[in-house]
Amino acid sequence: MKFYDLKDFQKSDSFKITKTGDREITVTGERIEQIVRMTDMKNFEAVARVYDIMEKLHILTKVHAMLRANIEEYFFEGSDDEDFGKVVIAGRAFPLEKTVFQKKSKG
């Protein structure tokens, strides 16, 4: 009889977040990369779905926490710089300017 340790099996929705540039964060993970590769990047609803999945998997929460930890890198007093950076998954970039520090409205 063979026994398996479930700790050896990685969840398919697990991911790793790495800061890869000044304003670039790379996310790797089997499932999220598969979803992005299947996404038609010319279709607004399909891209919005990727952002929704990133939110549900708490990827954006962790990315925002990384940004907050290094907030001085992103905001300078008197600066009109609105480049919040991007998340790169499977070689495709997802800008953060529409997601950073937004509060969800209830109603």
C-alpha cells in the first residue's frame, strides 16, 4: 500500500508573487497562468474576468499590500504620476491603475 502526503501536492489555485521590476510584479501559478493564457485580451469582459479571479484568489490583496509596504516608491508629493505598475501573468501585463487602493462600494 502506498501512502501520499497531501503536503506534497500543491493546490492548483496556489500562486507566487514576485517583485520583478520597479513597478512590475510577476505572479506565477498553474491555474492563474492557465486562465490568462486562455483569455482573449482584446475582449473587455474576458480581461475583467481575470481581474475578478485575481480578486477572488486574493492576488490583488497581496499585490496591494506589497505596494503599500513600498508606498514611497509609488507616490511623490506634487507628482501627477499615475503609473501604479502592472501585474504580469504568463507574459501578459495587467495594469494596476484601476485597482490600486480602490474601496468596494456597497449597494
